[in-house]
Amino acid sequence: MKAQTNRSIIDKQFPRKLRNTMTDAETRLWQRLRGRKIAGCKFRRQHPFLDYVLDFVCLERRLIVEVDGGQHLESERDHLRDRRLQEAGFDVLRFWNNQVLQEMDAVVEVIWAALQNKTPIPSPSPPRPSP
């Protein structure tokens, strides 16, 4: 999925720093998402897209999973972010840290259901040789 990504996110290695300092909830959810464990779908963590770093994203199914703490309560910035990501063709699921830590199976079930409702983006066919 191509998009213009803010160069400051990439150049400053910000996503790498976030991967190394994930919250307990993010770390636990990553253990359930990684390695195509849910519906055979590949997730990336702390992936740069537009002006944002996405907690988790399945590019093939255009699904973003965000894990939020209390600072995100009624955040207008998050509403704007979700709108922009939806306009780019993504669905966004948001979970609170305590949901992930206390109700992991329910969180994974919601993610699995969302993946089932999304059709994969077909991979581009290889170029044909010229005659």
C-alpha cells in the first residue's frame, strides 16, 4: 500500500524506538498477532503511514489495530487520525490497554472477525515477457 509518509518519522528511526519501548499491552497483543497467528494474516508493528506510526497493521486486509492508554480518552486527534486512515482505505480497531491485558481472547476474537470481513488486496501479477 503506497502513501506519502512523513520523512521525519522514517529518518529519525522513530518506529524502531517505539518497537523497543512497547507497552505491556502492546507486547502481549504482538505475541498473539505475530507470525500470521490470526487468520493467517501478516501484521506489522509500529508501521509508519502518512503522518502516523500505526501500532499494528495488516496491509493485505487494510486493518489497523491501535492499543490506547488513558491519554486517548475523547481525543479529537485520534478521531481525525481515524478519519484520515479510513479515507486511505483502512478499518481501524481501537482497544484500551486494560481490555488487552484482561480480555485478550475477546480482543483477538474481534480482530479475527474484522479480518474475515475484509477481502485481501490481490498481489500484482508479474510483468509478462515481451513477444
